[in-house]
Amino acid sequence: MNDYIVEIVLVEDSPSDAELTIRALKKNNITNHILHLKDGEAALDYFFGTGKYKDRDLKQKPKVVLLDLKMPKVNGIQVLELLKANDLTVNIPIVVLTSSKEDPDIQRCYELGTNSYIVKPVDFDAFIKVVTQLGMYWTILNQPPK
């Protein structure tokens, strides 16, 4: 695993959306400490120290998780449910960043404890602006619990 503390965990199966998100965060000097996980299964391995992350220090927590919903293996709602139900991960801020505007998805995510639900803008410039604002708020302005 990397020798730095991860500030943002991006759980996103779309390579183009992941690349745009990472590029926006780095270009605007939000953070260089981003971990991109390509599906929900990898996210659960990371957060619970299993699989290839079995030696990870579980005390190291990111400032925010950007979570897509529609993913293979384990979907974002399942990831959200497991993270918010566990004492190790319950206080990690999770922002759902997805293309789903479906009301049942929005409702369920808030019931499970998401901190925010953002629908990905289709327009490139709007997407970059949203990601930059998200990164700025969660890594610089937000005061997490100690």
C-alpha cells in the first residue's frame, strides 16, 4: 500500500469519470492523496482490511469517500450500508457521486446515512466545478469528529 495517508477514496467503476474526478482534484490543488477503487468489492476490502489490503492500518481513515452507486460485484448502496453499520467506518463522510437521479436511490442512501447525494453533471465544465467544490469542502473546510 502507499506510504501516505489517503485523504480521498474514490469508488468509481467508470475509468473516464474516475480520470476526470482525479484530474479535477489535482488540478485545483485539492489533494494528491487519492485512492481510486474500481468497484464495491475493492472498497470493502480497503475499509475492512481484507484481500490485498489485509496489512492496511485501519486507524488511517480518509477525509471523504466519493461513492458511485451503479457498480459491478458490490453496488454503492451495499457499500454505504456496510460502512455506516460498522463502528470502524461509521464516521467517515460518504458523498454519493452518481448518475442516478432515481428517487428510491436517493431516499435509500439518506436512510443509510450518506452525508450528501450529488448527481454527476453531464456537462464537462459543470462536472469539474462540482468535483472541485466537493473536494474543497470535504478536505479543507469540513471539521471531522476527533
